[in-house]
Amino acid sequence: MTSDTRGTAGSSRAGVASKELRGRIRRIHLEESLAMMACDLCMDEVPVEEAFRKIQDKALEKMVSLLDAGILGDSAAVRSCLEVVAKESERVALEALEKGSAMLEEGLAILDGQLELPDSGYVN
């Protein structure tokens, strides 16, 4: 196998690994589960930048566990997947903060009487 063939196979494997990882990350809806963490951090009056970092750290922790151990011998695939983890953890942290803020705003509006609690009792 020539170095060109190996390079093509490696980049192809990296692309497949990245795509599969992105799919696994999307399927677990991490931003949903981290929205409550965002709420808690806001309630504790944690500054936004620090809350973002804490949520992103938790997202990174969860996402790294989704990496396929089969790629560890392929540096291009590992690098590609780590880039996905970095980008996705930022996206997830931002969405979690947005969802957490929306939950708090809705809860405060209900408490202030500006919004009625739905018949189901569930908010968001």
C-alpha cells in the first residue's frame, strides 16, 4: 500500500469515525440533560462564562466516553473525533444554557402570575 493510499484510507476512516461520533452525540440529546445543570448554575448565581465552562466540561466528559476504541490506533481518526468533540461540546453547552435560561424564565413568569401552569403540570 502506498502512502497516498494509506492517507486516503486514513482520512476516509477519520470521516466515518467523525460522522458516527456526531450521530451518537446527537442521539443522546445531551443538551437536554445539561439544561437542568444550567438552571442550577443560574440559580446559584454562577457567572455565565463559568457556567458555560462547567457545562462544556461535563459535555466533554460524556462525549469522550462515546469515542470508539477501535480508532485509537489511527491518529487521523482520533484527531478528527477530538475536533468533533470540541465543536459539539461548545454547541451543547450553548444550547443547554439557552434551554436552562428559558426554563427559568418560564418558571419565574408562572410564579409572577404572568403565565399559567399548563393543565399537565409540566413546564417546558
